[in-house]
Amino acid sequence: MDRYIIRGGNPLAGEVTIGGAKNAALGILAAAIMTDEPVRIENMPKVTDTEILLKAAEGIGTKVTHEDRHTVIMDSSHLQSTFIDDEYMKKIRASYYLVGALLGRDKKAEVPLPGGCNIGVRGIDQHIKGFKALGAKVDILHGCICAEAKDLRGAHIFFDKVSVGATINVMLAASLASGRTIIENAAKEPHVVDIANFLNSMGANIRGAGTDVIRIRGVEKLHGTDYAIIPDQIEAGTYMAAAAACHGDVTIKNVIPKHLECITAKLAEIGCQITEFDDAVQVTSYDPLTSTQIRTLPYPGFPTDMQPQMTVALGLAQGISIVTEGIFDNRFKYVDELVRMGASIKVENNMALITGVSKYTGTDITAPDLRAGAALVIAGLAAEGETTVDDTSYVERGYEDFDGKLRELGADIEKVSDGWSAERARLKLVN
Ligand code: UD1
């Protein structure tokens, strides 16, 4: 089992380049199997979640060629099955995008129920409601979502809650349904727009992505395309929060500053200086941080996927901060670990009351999920002494070369695999 060993206290300084958006990539990889023609995708992040989805596509007959580290070509002209039989798929949330994609393409899909981060109940009722509205029969059988339709017909769908996954899934299936689909109360996240743009580049007819009403006119078939994925809003935000917590001066390159506005606004509020460039943002944090209040909301609100990283920064901010989780019902599990590092945080239901402390101190901690794992690494970087974060697998689901990029910024962090290498890394860090 791999773990991070961190000797904290170094301010972060320099430049970091952000990769393609993981959550866009997952929808795009699923969409890519909806055509028989080759699809070339650039800026594909090399993280475990995308690798698992690519493996699953290969498992049903997609030919995957890696042109370079971040460019894949997918050829699904010989797709053999609509049954995804891959035990790893159960570990990622986005496995459900294959239901929308296969249902659209072959009118049939059988996909293991999604896993992903353990951050509370994560229903799929809105996905099922959407598929049923399009005319599919949907059952949960033996741990799989089984969906089938004679014909998929466009429909007027009102989501009862804003769901990124359900919006994308229905967009996928409806692209190849007959007639017009209208999705009301749609999610507006940047990656919803990116996946709509990708589908449109394959010949789909989707309008309104990025607003809460999406209109889709179904087409008969989709064709090949050549597409570059947008930069990852959350990876960028994570380095911004790290710069804030570690009192750094970090320029985050290859970003869309507009997508980061909800994060930039909060960092400015707590005392960071933010400079925006065309495709970069610079975060400097020399003064003590000050408290604020944050509530996570669907886009353009503050992203739930940035909640743990900001909580770590606010734990070091003067005064009392309040962070309210508005999306998931169990996303403060990492707080116990942070308290073991000296944070003063009380959690009641979906609210964290944070009294800023002057420092964290290093200890051995466990990453409970992807974003909390990244947040605990930030806490370790800001802490006095040594922190071990166990293990790295959650973080690697969504961050490419996290430790390498942090080292480039001056962090003392090593990824180690076993007891011996842990000891070696410890000695190396001490020397
Ligand atoms: C996606 C992101 C995840 C992010 C989340 C919210 C991917 C692969 N994952 O997850 O990183 O944290 O958006 O921005 O893109 N819900 C239901 N029924 C449904 C669907 C959702 O009750 O059918 C609930 C969920 O339990 C959750 C809330 O709605 O409480 C939002 O979920 P949703 O937006 O669907 O998140 P995901 O697509 O799972």
C-alpha cells in the first residue's frame, strides 16, 4: 500500500500546470463509444478513474490507442457487448455513464452499480427517472443497472434535484433518441458543458448546456471527432487552496479563470491576493488568513469537491468560520483526522464550525476519500513536523502526479510503498 510522507512547513512557490478535467473525461470516454468511427481525445488526465473506464471500454471491444501520455484514440467499430463485467467498475461513480452511452447506442445496457467516494448516500433515482422517461425499462438486478428499450423517444424531463450525473447520462442517451428531449433543472457545471460540446462535435444536437434547461434534438448516428478536454476546475482549486494554507506564491497554469471564480472569490475574502491571466491564476498568501462562511452548492456555487481543501485552509484562519455542505450528507469524515493534527472543528449534521488555530502538527492520518485525501495532504504540507497520509489510492483516482507537482512547488513529499521505503523516505526527508 502506498502512502505519502510529508515534512511540512515549506511555503509553496512556482508554477503548476493543470491537466484535463477528470469529471469531463469520464463522460467523454463514455460518449466516445457511441460511434463506430474513431474518436481522438486530447488532454486526457492519466488518473485511476479514467484508466478504469478505458479498461471497461476495452472489455466490451473498444480498441484504445495511446498516442501519447494525454491523447487517446478510441475505435468502437467492433463493440461486442452491452454488458460491463469489470469488478473495478464498481469502484468508480462514473461507471453509470456507460448506461446512458450504451442505451443510446444499442438500446441496451447492463452495468454494475456505481461505487466511488464514500461521502454519503448517492442515489441514482434521477438517472433512472430520465431513462424511463425516454422509454427504457430499467431494473436493478444482481448489483447491476439493467436498461433496455425498443425505441428511445425524446421526452420532457423535470429533475427533482440538480444532478450532474443524471444530466450527463440523459444527455448521452437522448442524443440518439428520436425526437426532442428537454431537461429542466439541469446541472450547469463546466464539465456538463464540455461533454455537451464533445457530443455536438460528434454530430449531436444539444443546446442550452450551462443553463438549467437543456434541449436535445436526437440524431440517427454520431460520427468520429477530434477533441481536447477542458482543464480541471477542482485540480486547479486544490493547488489554490494549498497555496493559501501554506502561505505560498503559486501560479496555476492551463486553467479557465471563469470556472474558478467561486474559489477565487472565497480565497480573496480570506486574505489571499489573486491575479488572473488569460489562462492562469496566481495565488499569493503572505498575510494571516481570516475567517469566512462557505456553503457548497451546484455550479456556479462553491463546489462540494473543494469543501475539504478549503476547510483545511480555514482551520488555519483567524476567527470562526462556518462551512455548510449543501450537496452530500456525509462529507466531513476527514475532520476527525484534521482534529488529530490540532484543528479545532466541530461538526453538526452538515455544518462545520471552525475555530482557527495557529498551526497543525504532523501525525499519521488516513485519507477517507478522494478530495479529503488531497485536503489532508495540504494539511500535512502546512503542518509542523512529519505527516503520513495513508493511502494514496483515493488521491490517485483524481490527481495526476500529485506528489510530483507539489515537489515542483517546493514541498517535501514522497510517495512510498512499504515499510522499508517509508523508512528510507523518512531518513531522506530528515537529511
Ligand atoms: C458529480 C461529480 C462529483 C461531484 C458531484 C457534485 C463526477 C463523476 N462526479 O457526482 O465529483 O462531487 O457531481 O458536484 O462527475 N442524487 C440523487 N439522485 C440521483 C442523483 C443524485 O439523490 O439520481 C443526489 C446525490 O446523492 C447528491 C446530489 O444529488 O446528494 C448531487 O449528486 P450529483 O450531482 O448527481 O453528483 P454525481 O454526479 O454523483
